[in-house]
Amino acid sequence: MLGLMQDWPLLCHRIIAHAAAIHGAQEVVTRSVEGPIVRTTYRQIHDRALQVSQVLTRDGIKLGDRVATIAWNTARHLEVWYGIMGIGAICHTVNPRLFPDQIAWIINHAQDRIVMTDITFVPILEKIADKLPSVERYVVLTERAHMPETHLKNAVAYEDWVAEADGDFRWKTFDENTAAAMCYTSGTTGDPKGVLYSHRSNVLHALMANTGDSLGANAADTMLPVVPLFHANSWGIAFSAPSMGTKLVFPGAKLDGASVYELLSTEKVTHTAGVPTVWLMLLQHMTANNLKLPHLRTVVCGGSAMPRSMIKAFLDMGVRPRHAWGMTEMSPIGTLAALKPPFAELAGEAGLDILQTQGYPPFGVEMKITDDAGKDLPWDGKTFGRLKVAGPAVAKAYYRVDADILDEDGFFDTGDVATIDAHGYMRITDRSKDVIKSGGEWISTIDLENLAVGHPAVAEAAVIGVYHPKWDERPLLIVQLKQGQNVSREEILKFMDGKIAKWWMPDDVAFVDGIPHTATGKILKTALREQFREYRFPNAAA
Ligand code: ADP
């Protein structure tokens, strides 16, 4: 027997329609790419998104067509986001930090028909445009006065283009399993892979993100997503914030410590989200200038492990750090580290121990750890295993790739290695391809990196496994010092001594001027392994 409730498909544009109806006057503030701060509202974003849908329809874009955006976090980006999805076209967010050849590969693989771009990225697109036969038109997200001279095909300034519609348009209703958006994983090895979100998965993910123990914001709060819209839907914030009526503040192109601080301060931001490098820049700027953020309450941090020293720095400011783990294939939220019973009142080092885990999943994410043969491993907080996940916002296949990516129980292997404790708190110890296998035992590079960045002179640290004749692999600690700092290998190792098992201690420390990063801000270990390919440990007599 079926239930007798309404058939109300979970469609992404219903989120912005709700925001316009119930929170219509709520502000969306942008540091525009052109410079000035621009203020708009959910009502205006909704109305202009309808105009976007109307012009796209006039231009022949229909259900299932791909429309790309290569753009910063701005109100215009949010308008085209909902305008594209509202007609059942697919909003393909492209990461501009990828190499131009990768951008071309992705646009061709997706067969994007229109590319919407900020003025910043026009020069990159001009270089690859002759390799993009599927693209019929480029819409530059600016007004006529700032429109650059460009030979991009049918290029038009967004404000002129959108003004061609009067907004007399209605969004359609279609199956909630229709594709809404796509995002390619960075593909540090092999070709990038397309993750294709559905309307249903995005709406359910927004509801998962809306709880107090998730992003933790409400209608009376202000959210600044530093995490880009092209980075797994800005971790869902582009759906979650309007669904709650939370005020949004978009940082545009300026993501340095001083610019982010200025917006957090002037807009009285209560909630923000981004990767650890962003918070490192913010904290350095605040310390150097003795600044405070009295309104800030929650900092969501994910994408890479949040160092313990950073968690402590936020707690000392009276800000709640919310360490999160996820991936593009998960829309992306997997787990968040909120303090739940019996840990709710924990403070001091014991509290830090919990806040430093990657947390536990919200309803809608199932997880397990297994050995290489697929056998379930215990949730004892100690046993490492392959972390696998299932849920309505987890990918079941990649776009145009004919391969099964789920195990026989329907779980997706995240490629991460983790422990899970009896309370469901998960701790990532490594990417499976980064974990160091020393004499048959595993050493967590993330734990070592976390510890090393706790040294006051260290700006960033990376650990890789290097060949060792006796142990197969041993850890090499690669360190970038803060500006003007000078410490020795021995001082760093002494700082780590006693805080980890003896056999985990790095065999050597190498100092570098800079640590390479991927397009999503993670340490690029493949490049470091290449850089240190010829390196041999001084203690490793063959
Ligand atoms: P995103 O685009 O959200 O960064 P990616 O798909 O590029 O996601 O990368 C996901 C991977 O990033 C995860 O599988 C994991 O290895 C790593 N990661 C994400 N969050 C964390 C975290 N809090 N701690 C450690 N690693 C993390």
C-alpha cells in the first residue's frame, strides 16, 4: 500500500522560491569582482534567476543540457546557478585553478553549450576556446562598462544578456531524480571524473547540512562561504543557506587573510566555511594585527585535516571549530565533529581530542571500514580500514564512465583510510595511496603533519613515505617554515618526540620554500614524491 501524501518532487529551484517567499528581504552581500560591495536579496536573486531561465530557454537550452560556470562566489553566480537548474539544465561548476588543458578536457567531456565566466577567467578561456567546439556562447558575469574586449564566441555582458528577458516565466516541475549539477574531481592521477548530482540528492543534502550539529546556522545567522561554489556546491551552502534564510556574504575573488577578515568583521558574520589554508591566512593576519571577531561563532573547516593548533586557536577566540570531512562524490558532507553525549561538556585536551576527529555522519550518510578483502572491521577507535560510504547524496557512478564503483552492499570506497570509535566518531589517518607502510605496519602521514604544524616556527608540513632498505618505507617530514623563522631538524624532531609512537618518528626533515597544492587546496603529494624521488635517508645504509 502506498502512502497518501502529495507528490512534491525535491527540486533545487524550490529552495530559492522558498527563500524569496519567506525570507525575501534577507540580504546577499558580495565583494564584487569589479571591486565594490554589492547588496542584493533572496527575492532579487530569485527574480533574476527566473530571467536567466527565460533567456537560456530562448537560446535553446533545454532539459539535460550542460551550462558551465567558471566563477567566484558572487550573487550573480548564485542567480545563474538557480536559473540553469530551474529549467532542468545542468549547472557544471568548473574549477578555474585547474590547468587550462584540464579545463578544456572537462568542458569537452561535459559537452557544455554555454560558459558563464567572470572577467578574471576570460584570458584563460581565450587561450583554450579553439579547442571547445561544443561551446556556443560565452556570458561574462559583468556589466557593459567592465566588459573586456574579447574574441570569445558570441561573448555578451551578463547584465545585457539577462535584461533581454522580462522575468515573465515559470519554472517547470519534473522528476526529482533529474540531473541538476555536475562537478569534476580534481584528478591528481588520471583523468578528472564527473560527479552528477540530482535535484533530489542536492535537496536532501541541504536538509542534512541544516542541523545544529552540521553547519549549525539559522535564519538569524550570517554565513560566509570561503569554500567556492565550484568546490562541491560550496559544501552544500549554496542550497543550505537559502533553504534556511541565512544571510549570505560572498567574498568574490579576494580570499587572502585581510580581505576575508574585513568581510567577516564588517558584515558581522556568525558562520564561515573553508579549507585549512584559508584559516591559516586569517589567523596569521589577526595575530599580526591584534584583531578580534566578536560576532563569529562557528568555523567549518574541511577538505584537509584541521590541525590541532588551529582548533585550539579558534577555541581561544571563543569560536566553535567544526572539523568536517567529505568529498565531491558525497555532495560533499560525510562527517562533522560536533560534541555529542557523552562528550558534550568536554573541555581541555580531552575536548580537543574529539574536535580533532573528522566527526560523525549526519542522518543520510552510512559508513563502514573494511580490510582489503572487504571484511568489516571493528569500531574500536584503533583499527584502520578502508572507509566506505552509502547514502542518497553519494555517487553511484561517474558521468560517462562505464564502471561499477560500489561494492556488493552498495557502498562507495572513499579512498581514505580511517578508524571509527564506538560512538561513531571517524578519524581519517590517510589517503590509501599516501599511508606509509613501514615493516608491514601503517603510519599515518596526517597525524605526523598535524603534530609538526603545531611547532610555532612551522607554516606547513607534509609527510611522504621514502624507500628504506630495511623497513620498505619510512616517513620523511617536509617542512616550510614561517617567514623569518629558523629552526633545526633536531629541534623539530625533539618537539615531536614523546607525542607519537617511537617508530612513527620521521627519519629525516627536509626544509623547502613552498609546498605544492592541488586545485582544491590539498598538499600535492604526487609532486613531492617526484621531487624527493632520488632522496635517500642518511641512516639507511643499504
Ligand atoms: P573536496 O572537493 O571536498 O576537497 P575532494 O573530492 O577533492 O573533496 O577530496 C576529498 C578528499 O579530501 C577526501 O577523500 C579526503 O582524503 C580529503 N579530506 C577532506 N576533508 C578532510 C579532512 N577533514 N581531513 C582529512 N582529509 C580530508
